[in-house]
Amino acid sequence: MSPCHTGGVRRKILAMVLLTSALVQLSAGPNPASASTTAPRCDPASVHIIEYNVNVATGHVDELFWIRNLSDERCTLRGYVWVVYVGTYGIKYSQAKEHVLIVKEEYAYGREIAEIGGLKKGLPLPTVTLPARGGVASFWIHGTDEQYRQANGRPSRCITSYKMLAWLPGAPAPVTVVPHRAAVFFWCGGIQVNPVLAGRSGSDPPKPLSYYFGTSG
């Protein structure tokens, strides 16, 4: 057999080996180890946010919010919700004068006051996964409904609102939230927002709802 003929046979054998290898890989499907297991960030159009309940005591108000995933896919959240209120300044509310309100907003881990849940200081902000079709995460907002004198000597400004716009972490558009039991959002001064945490209690580790509200859940 001539050297040219031998080289041609070898090239044909090599081509068949490569083709067979490619067919085996295709029939086996994608490599599970290389497939992404990270759920996408929650889309604001696919969640519903409610003010689950409110704790009111002398000098402070604590509101617990639930974020429910309505989509057919699991999704994730990490960080804080940014909120904007729509309403009027002062105690008297006028729908005709409704507008976006300026409210000082601070992010905090919480847990300084037992009633408001939150995350233990020093821990990293968790990435929370909301299961498909009903998975829930939660967060607290804390403030006061009593006017007080600020460091500059002026009284704090109160707001009355029937609508809260909530931006999920990294989201381009807000989710509209209405007050609990057709009440109002009423703050005097700034608010403190705690991070989004897994479960329904807005705390890490999670606590039964009876710890905050005296109800089971």
C-alpha cells in the first residue's frame, strides 16, 4: 500500500472517530454540572406585595410586608426594598392634592427593637429564593406616627398615604402596595427599612407570627 493511500485511510478513520464522539455527546444532552442552577431575579410584574400586619405601640409603628411570587418559576431577591409614598403631607388627606412625598429612608439590619425582626448584625445579606406559584419572602418597615422635634429644632413632617410604590432590589419598575385593611400609611419623620428575608416573619432566623402579633402562622 502506498504512503498516500495509507494517509487517506488514516484521515477517514480519524474523521469517523470525531463524528462518533460528537454524536455520543449530543445524545447524552447537556452536562448537568455546567447547567446554571441560579434562579433569576424576581420580576416586579410577577410578584404581589401586601402589608400583612401592623404593630402599633406608643411612639413607634412596625409594618410587616410579604412578597409573594406569582410566576411559574422560582426567583431570587437580595437586599432592600426602596419605597416611595403617594399622598399628602399632614394629617388631613386630600385625593385632589395627592402627589409623591419625600420621606427620609434608611436601610438597617433591624433587631435593635425585638418587635421589628431583621437580620443579626455582621451576617451577609442573604439571597432569598421564592419558590414558584406562591413562595413568600418578607421585610419590615419601622417608624413613628407621633410628631417629634428634630435636631434642627423643627417638628418632624407627617404624611398620609393610600399608596406605596415599592422597588424590589435592582428592579426597574415598582410594585404598588395598598395599606392593611383599607387604612393608611401614616408616618411622622423618616422610616427604617429592613432587608428582604426568607419566610413570612421578616426575621432571620424565622419566628412564628405569634411572636409579633399574637396570631398563629
